[in-house]
Amino acid sequence: MIRLGITLGDPRGIGPEIVGKALNDPRIAALGASWFVLGPSGTGVAVDDDLGPWVPVAPDALNTEAVVTRAGALAGEAVERAARLALAGRLAGIVTAPLDKYALRAGGFDYPGHTEMLAALAGVPVAMMLASSRLRVVLATTHIALREVPEAVTRDALTQAYQTTARGLREDFGIAAPRIALCALNPHAGDHGRFGHEDDELLTPVARELGMHGPFPADTVFVRAMRGEFDAVIAPYHDVGMTAIKVASFGSAVNVTLGLPFIRTSPDHGTALDIAGQGVASAESMVQAMELAYALALRRGSRGPRDPVGRGAL
């Protein structure tokens, strides 16, 4: 039986609610997987690895320093422990409920988000992919300020994103010859230098060297991918890629961390503190994340583990 971990995310948010709903969804029950839940007790979800008690607080206390720090510490510890179990071969992968980046840092985990934290824990280069039945988008740069993007979009960054994406599409998604497009950095791909030289001088040579298609302007490349022309699009920065996938498939897309020696998926949304505790949060993206994690684990299991680690029982 495939065993997968689930982290509850920030306990102030909708993470525990959507995890509980997903675990009770008939689609998840039909998979026959074993789910190992990590997080604090007291959230309404039974946990297998109890990190300590969480005491619900009134809405007006959610953002107090003590509460934010405690929530971030619990969320970060759950991810760290789940990753350690996966790296030891005791979990085939993990599904992570949303965490709050500010709280994560306040709780002692100085990472911009899950992706960077997991890359550091595993010690490998990774790529952040958002995937749905309509579109797959990979980010060449992730959580950085927009003013830092031009310097961060380098030959090495684009090459690493491409290589990690190509490998992930081949090995995890079963696409033998992935068609990967590169989204331009500037409007109209720079319009021959009128709106910037990066596309002509950097992105185009790298795309040709690696066998990528493009670079194509952002206002057309995602449409072309949704029509089936490409298997994935590499976006040069966070918002251009995230906007495309969320407009196309919000609530049903899944965040996949490519490049890890274990599976990691997550819903395509955040903690939604504004609706937490009301029982109205949709678990659809969490269900999709759990289904995809199981499917990817099945595919990897048929090939054997990517790295030579044991797969003992918990």
C-alpha cells in the first residue's frame, strides 16, 4: 500500500478543514492509499504525528504576534518532519496544506515558502509547477520582488528550470518527448529590443540551445499551451505564470515540486484566513493534490525509487 504524508498547514487557516473534507471524500477513499497526517492536535482533524496542541483563538486574535509565531512554528515543523520521513523512504510523498509565509518566518523557518524549504531540506534543485488538466506552468524564479526578476532570470536559472521540468514530465507524467515553451520576459518578447533586450540576447539563445520553443509573448503562449501545442510553459517570474494557471484552473490546479526524490503536491491556493473556521472552504484542490500525489507515487513505484533509500514501515 502506498503511504503518503499530509501536513495540516497553518492551523489558523483552512488547511485542517480542507484536509478533513478531503480525507472523507469518496474519491480519496477509493484510492486505497494510507494517509499519515502531521500537525497539531486540536484542529478537528485526527493526526498521526502530533506536534502539540493548537488552541483555537478568536478572529481578532489571529494576527497577534504570539498566535502567528505558534502557527508558523507548527506548520514549519510538520513540513520538516514529513520531508525527513520521505527522504528516509518511509513516505512515498507528501501533500502539504497551505501555510502563511510571514508566520513561517516568525515561527523560525526562514524560507519564502514550501518550495524553497523542501529544496533546502532535500539538498537538490527543484522547480515549482502548477498543473491542471488544461495547463502546466513552471516558474523559473519563484518568490522574489518584481524588481529583482531581471537579474534572477539567468542562463543557469532557465537551464535548471528546463532540465528539471523535462525530467519531471518524462518520469512523473509519462511524456516521452516533452514540448516545453518559454514565456518571454518583456511585452511582445521585447519587440526586437524596443521593450528590452533580454528576450533577444538571453532567452532566445537559451531556448535554442536547450530545444525549448519560444520565447513567446505571455499574452499568447499560455493560450497555445491550453490548445495542446505545448506540454508545459516555463514562466520567467511568479505572477505571470501564476496568473495564467489560476485564471485557467483556479480551485482545481495542483502545485507540484519537481526535482525532489519524493512526491510533493499542494493545493493551488493559500490559507484563506478570512473564511477559516466557517466550514465553507472548498476541498477540491486538496482532493486533486492528493489524487495526483497518489498517481505520481504509483508511477514512481513501478520504476523503483529515484534515489537508493529504503522504504521501511512507519
